[in-house]
Amino acid sequence: MKIHTHHDVANTGTIEQVRYDTAGADGTVFHKCANVYVPYGYDTANRYNVLYLIHGGGGDENAWLKECDIQNALDCLIEEGLAAPFLVVFPCFYRERTPRGGPMDESAERGAVLGFQRELRQDLIPLIDGKYSTISSREGRAIGGFSMGGVTTWFAFLENLDLISTFMPLSGDCWYYGGLGGGKYTEETAQYLYETTKAGPFGKDDFRIFAGTGSKDIAYPNLTPQVEAMKKYTDLFEFSDDPEEGNFHYVVTDGAEHTYPAVCQHVYNFAPYLVKLT
Ligand code: FER
């Protein structure tokens, strides 16, 4: 695994804010903001891959940028030539900012990340493709996230596979059947992911999954059995330890816990494979 340690680079990207409105099911309009990492040297003569990177429970569009060194990790990846310059969009999956006070409400969180799939399709992806010079096809789009952002990523796989080709769930499992579903409803979850995808137009050469967590992460007991159960569906999920082979990957960092700095290392490690070198 490639490890990022902070070091200053000559050329740094910038963070921009994009604002947009999104309508709830009952028509209520919410005003939203997403941060966008624009790589150094961004030039509208080129077209860029886009990674949508989602925060964890209780977070917002600033969480990744505040809680870890992602901005320097992205600068380093690009300056070192490990990844072609790409855009990173940091949205907020909550409709309204509702900082979590008490214990996690599984059904509220699940509702928020599910609701976000429509916002991604109807509002955010069109906005980003309109405002930036993107590769505006599923091949040019990846989505990843930490914890509830990992849960969001699995729902994107189920709901938005026609728009996105590459998925990076970090320390989050698939909650289709309910909270912590990868651990609680392991076999059903793997079977649902398989059958739903199998029924659609996309085959194993059309998408890639890069999952990651840490051995001491609270999501490890939920994500690991789900990944293991998915491995048997080899005609769709072809597992390989080599990121260049197969379409399904899982990296567990020894001793790592449920934190942004820990999963930031997975972003650094997986980034070269998330976006095609152009
Ligand atoms: C998991 C996925 C998400 C998990 C926890 C979370 C315990 C989220 C926790 C939170 O937002 O507080 O598998 O395992």
C-alpha cells in the first residue's frame, strides 16, 4: 500500500464552492453547497475525471478537508505523476445541516444517503458537468466515501451505476436491508448486490470496486463479511489483490481505526486506479 506523508509541493490545487438548489420529494427546496478541489494547471482545453468524495455521519462538505490532509494528498498524487489531474467534489449528503447530537439514528442516516442518490443524479452531476470541463460519462466518474459515505457509495452502486463506473467504499458497508447490513444481513446483501446488477446492462468489465478499511475499524466486522460473501459471485465481482486485475479489491490496513486520516491513506493508494490516466 502506498502511504502519503505530508510534504509541501510546488504546485497546489484550489478549493472552490459551488451552490445549488435541490428539491425534496414534497417540493421543498434546499440550498446546498459542495466544495470542489480543482487541480493545479486546470485548463478547459482538457477534460477531467471527477471523484465524488462523501463525508461520514454527522459531517458535511467540509469534513474531509477539515479532518485530514486530503488536499495535500491530492496535490502530491498529481505532482508526483501518480494520477492524472482530476477534480474532487465534496458534497453534503444531508438535505439540511443537522449535526448529530445523540446516538446514531440508523433509519434517518439510511434515508439521507438514499435521498442523496436522486440529488446526485438530478442536481449535482449536471451542475458539475456544466460548470467544469469534465469527462461527462460514467467512465469519467468515481464515487467514494468514509463510513456513512461508504454506505452512500454502495447505494450509488445500486442506484447510479449508469452514471458512475468506479466505487470506493471506505469503512462503510451496504445498508440496503438495514443498518450495518453487511454484517447483519451478509448473504442477503451480497446476493442483492449481485442480482440487481446482473439484471441490468452492466457487466464486470463496466465497473470497478475499491473497498478499504482498517483491522481496528468499527466497520471492519460489517464490511469484511460482505466483501467475502460477494467474492463467490465471480462472474460479476472478480476479486484480485492486484488493483490492475479483476474489478473488485479490498485493502485492510493493519491496526487502523475509524478515522478520516486512516481512510485518507486508502484514497491516496487507490487514486491512481480510480481515474484513468489520460
Ligand atoms: C459501519 C458503517 C457505518 C459501521 C458504522 C457506520 C459500526 C457509521 C457510523 C456512524 O456514522 O456513526 O459498518 O459499523
